[in-house]
Amino acid sequence: MSVLQLLATDGFTKFVELIALAGLNSTFLPPHQITVFAPSDAAWFALPEDLRQSIVTNPILLQEFVLNHVVNDKLLRNTFKDGQTLVSFLGSSLTLTLRNLNWRVNDILIRRFDRLAGNGVYHEIDQYLNPLSVNNLPELVRLNGLSTLYNALQTSGAQAALETTGPFTLFAPSDSAFAAARLNLTTTEQLEDILFYHVVGGAVDLRNLTLPTTLRTQLAGSYLNVSTANGTMFVLNGRSLVVTGPIKAANGLLYIVNAVLVPSDIQPVTIPQTLTRLGLTTLSNLITTAGLSDVLAQRGTTLFAPNEEAFQFLAASGFNVSSLLDPANQSTLRRILSYHVVAGAYTVTELNLPSSASLPSLVQNANLNISSRGDGNYPLVNGNRLLIANVPASNGWIHVINRVLTPPAASVSTRAIFDDDPELSSFFSLISAAGADYLLSTQNKNTIFVPSTSALASLRVDDSQLLNIIQYHMTSGIHWSKSLRPPLRSLRSIQGSPLELSLDLSLAVRVNGATVIRPDIKTPYGVIHVINHVLYPPDLYPPTVVDAMSSRGISSFLDLVKEAEVSDILRLPGPFTILAPSNEALAAMDQPVLEEMRKSKETLRRFVLNHVISNSYAAEKLPTNIISDSGDRFKIERSGDRVTVGIQLVDGSSIQSEIKSKNIIAFNGYVHIISKELMPVEMIPKTLLSIIQSNPQLSNFSSLLTSSGVHNFVFKATGEKFTIFAPTNNAVTEAVESYKTLFSSPETTALVLQYHIAVGLFHAEMLSSGLRVGTTTRADFINIHMKNGVKVLNGEAKLITSNIYANSINDGGVVHVIDKVLIPQSVLNMKK
């Protein structure tokens, strides 16, 4: 079987497709003897969509991309050397490094080794090797398909700067990031400032930083804040996620990010700011008075903006426009203005439909009627003309109209204060669902802390607790925001549990850690403060998965979580699913292996995160195939109420861990207690037996060891070291055919196998000519000689692969592969 056929058989679908698309099938077929660093399918889909599109549509880039994963030699893991540099078919350098027992190529983890084929071998990696390290950063931007950034570099003076020696680190926004940013820049200088704000001096490897930290940019006086999300991803300025990198260039490193970073003095121009530039003063002032500025600054918004003439017409009709500025009329004002807003960014082309249609405004059950004029010009909105269309803002579009739109009349009820306000409507839906309208009383007024609509999207509570949650957001009496400051430290909710008050760094009021983002909304039923998180009574659920583990006494795993500095991550909103090993599971673990892991924080974190899934799954909802935050794939199997988590090993076997206690709920996820730890695949200790069992070359030898029972008493966890001289499949087949009588006896078969096992650790370098090696038969020795520069055992068996090491603390040693079966003299004497 060729390397290409083996890759196809083993499920490397995307990589095989790229090979074919590039016209490189013959490169992966005999007579070439090759080593392939094969990226998984998941690695392909982890690349930015822009880059994937650029690769498959650019034949030259596609060939470079594929050839960079191929080396013109057959290299097994036991030949790797730390710091060794290989040359790919592309001519680029691939550097092997050994870090914390993990092999990496160009800093990319090698997850599986030594899948042998007739014309070579492949090793599985979890990312693509970028072939572009020989280029400078602007060229790297171009070849990675980042066309918007590349055009911006050419337009400005940033390209020339990034072509110098450097080194630099460039955080490169994708094309989709630029499209979403909708930058409304007025000068080339502003563009240059933004580009230099994405550049840091020096080649900065984010993985080596102590986070959070700040990086000085090439824009004078500006810094980037770097933090992590879920412990595995990097975030810049709290919003831009690093999705790919680092990618090496000749003069630095490149990271692809999913959002454009803008210096504080060049903020994106949102809809409210654009209104001021358009001179729509009356509308701008009313939006500010109504407290709708933040709503209109949200991404994906369309505003039909009445001009000054529209408000003059309204005044001429007898309406007192200035009365809308009265705080007592804020609800009415918000309803009128919200009727001019549509969720979604619509250009006039998208609005100019063949026939009439309706778009939902931000006022519930109040749609806008969009109708075509029939003459190809701008459409009508509720019969009114668009005067100016397609005014861009960073978060949407503005279309200027010549009339103020009047929303349908709303019935007056306790619902009105919520229905009229898009930011409050979700909370009212909960009040209504719980049958708790009686809590909104004009006689007994309350202070209500209302979670924003986006905050309520993460609400995790069943119907039986809904009223409990609502009451915990209310406290008796009127408390304006100025009265919620020190010396007042707490309030008692009408649910009965206390609400803790504090101030954040900007002196905004916080309630149980939730920040008041819109204070002092006066209503007939009291005062409302909008907050950015849901409040949960302390007696309902543990607030985080960390607290949930603590409440269930999962102390051993929790100690490792804290030691790996992951606990702060697991206190974030998440959501998370934790597969937490029980105390008994960790106690049954190989303790020397655990202690060795704890010596390296990176290794320990890798172990801990292998039990974390960045999503919220009840046990019944766990997908069949799931990936941990550490990158390992698990298979979930169910049999009745029994749920198991399986780790597939390279030798075809699997490790099963049963979920013993399900669905321990926290507000940021679930905890499931499991019966066995989930060791990352590359960290599972490799025994001598597992090395032999996982090597296709040695399957016949492995079968004999198992069928004879030799493996039961030789490969015991005694701490003793062994050296195995393992004959190839062809060697075993030949010997069984030549010595049929000998191998028909279990007793003599066992003696032959024991003759291939030496007590002690004999590296290949120690096997010098004239050495006699004692074996576990106790009566026979192996004689070492040199013949034509090759080490030969007993005058005929050549050493063809050497020094394959086991890394198990209790079962160490080394395997050498030989091309002949060794027959001990004592066995031959028995047959005479």
C-alpha cells in the first residue's frame, strides 16, 4: 500500500483531495521513499475560510502548500533528533523539536507516529505547515489570501516598513474582519495608524507570554492587551480572536485575527456618530435622550432617519416635539424612535423588492412596510420617500427619510413599559411566563435589576425556578443609582437572598458582580437598572463549574485544575462541560506518571484541559464525537442509562471511562464525574508491549507473544528494564515455516520468544562487536558482531531499526527491530 492509499484509508480526506487537486498524486506513490507530516481534516477546517479559498483557487500556492508537508526520505520517530532540520519538497525548512516529551515540527504537535506504507511513512499533525516562511510579512499576507489587508498595505506606507529586516509580529485581520469593521476612514494617515496598530516589534510567540500582558505597537504610544479565552486561544483588546498562527516569515511572525483593531483615537464611526456628521441634530439629540445610542451602535443595524424637515413638519402639524425631551415621556420617545430601526444591515438594493414587503422594527408587533415605486428609484417606507440612501456606518446603514414614522397604537398595560423597550422586552417575557405580572404594581413600587436581552440568552434555569430568579432581581422601594454606592453594601431581594453592591474600576455600580449598564429608568412601577448578567440566588445552583466540583468533593482533580492555573478560566461565563475524574480514579492512576506531569505546568494544563469541553452538554446531549479543549477526540457511547467516554489509541484499542454521576449543574455549564482519567493520547505511557502491538511491521511477533503467554510474565510492571530484539513479519513467517516442529510446541515457542528479550537496557550504541547479551531464557546468550558496518546478532540477524524507547515509568526499555528470528542453541539441542 502506498503512502497516498494509506492516507485515504486512514481518513485524511481533505489532504488527499488537495494532493489530487494540485496534480501531485505521483509524488506520494512509488518509487519515492517519503515522509509525510499529514494534517487531519480538522486542521483544514481550522484554517480561515479566506485562506482555504485562496489555496484551492491558486494552483501555485496549492502545490507549495502540499509539498511543504513532504520530505524526501523515510524517517521514523526513533530517528528524530531534537533541533534536527529537514528539507521539504518545497525547499523550506522543517525543524523537529522535543518539548515536554512531545515532538513538534515547526512548533506544530505531532499527534501520531510511524504509519508505515510501502513507499514511506506518515506522521499525523493537528495543523497545516505553512510553506511561506521564506517570504517577508507583506508577501506572506498576499500568499495567505488576505487581499483586503494586502491592498491596504500597498495603499499606505506600511508595506515598505514591513519589508525591512525587522523582526516584527503582525496581527493580520481576515477579509471578513475588514468587511465587518466597515471602517469609515477619511485620510491615508488614519489607515496607516490602524495598520501600524496591528504591528509589534520583535517576533512575539504568544505561547511563551505570561498572560494577561500588554504589547507596545509600532503606533507611537499605543498598546495591545493580550489575554486568553478558555486557556487555548488568544484574545487582543478583549475582542479580536487569534484564529491562526504563528506563521513564520523571514522577518517575523504573522497571526490571523478575526476582528480589526482600532486605536482609541480612531474609533469606528457608528450610526449615532454618523448622524452628527450628517447634521441630523434633532434626531441625534432625541436618540441620546431616549438612551438608544448603545442600541443603535450594535452591529447589524439599519436606521430610517427623519431629517430636520421631518421634525419641522411634525411640529407644524401641532405636535410638541420638545415634549419628547421630557424624561417623563422617555417611554413614548423610545417607542417612536425604535419604530425607525431594523435589526440587520440593509442597503437600498436589498430593500428595493419587486413588490411590497414588511420588515420588523424594534417595536414588538410593529412592522415597516417597504414598497417599490415601480420606477426603479428608491423604495417607499410606509409610503414615505427615501431622500438619501446607503449612508455607511461601521455597524450598518442609514437611509434618510422626509417624515417621522408613527408606530401603531399600543394598549396601555403593565406590559407596555417592557414591550416599548427592545432592551427590556425579554425580561418581561419571563415575568409573563412565570405569571408574575402582579409584581409590577403602581402601589408597591420596586427597584428592578433587569438583565439585558443578550445576558438573558445565557439563562440556564427550569420553569420551576423561574419565579425564584425573577424575584431575586427585585428589591422593595425606589433605589436610584446614586443611592447604590458606599456606604450601602447590600440590599435584600424580595426573594429573600441578599444582593451585594460594589463599584467597578470605572465607578459604575455592580450588583453581585453584574455591572449596571443603563441606570435610572423611571417607570410607573418603580425604577429599573439594566445589568449585563443574570443574577442567580446563592441557594439555587453553584455559580461556576469550579464551585460545582468543590460542592461534590472532587478535590483531587480540583487541585490539579488550580495547580495548572485553569480555575480562573473555568470561572468565566463559558459555557463548559467538565468530565471530572473522581478522587478514586486519580488515586488509581500511575502516581509516578502523575508526579512527572506536575513538574511541567504546560503538560499538566494539557492534561486538565483534556477533561474540558467548551460547550454546555447534559449527559444525554453529548455528541457521539467530541473534541476536548486540549484537542483530543472522544467517542461517546450509550447503553441504556450507561454513558462512556472512549479514547481511541493508535494500536486500535481504546480506553473507556464511564460517567458515574451525571448533570451536576452550574450556571456556566455541566460537570459529569467519570471513572477514569482522560490522558491525552500522546501522553499515555508507551510500554514495550504497546510499542510492539502498534507497529504493523511486528504484528506476527506480537501475536506470538500474546498467544504463548510470554507477555504476561515478562512485561510486568516491576520497574525492571528490558531490551527486545523484535523480528519483522517476514522473519517470523520464514522461521515458522522452517521450524514447524519447534513452533508447534508452546514450550519451545515460549523459549524462542524469551531468547529475544534481554534483561537490562541496551542502547544500539552499547551493542559493540564481541558483546554477549544475556536473555530471559537464562541459559542462552546473543552474540554481537559487526559485518560491513552493520550490527549482526548471532552472525545472521541484522539490526534494521534501533532505539525505539518505552516511556512508561514502571515498564521501560528499548526495542530494536531485526530481520531474522533468533533460535537459541538450547532449543535446537532439545530437538536433536
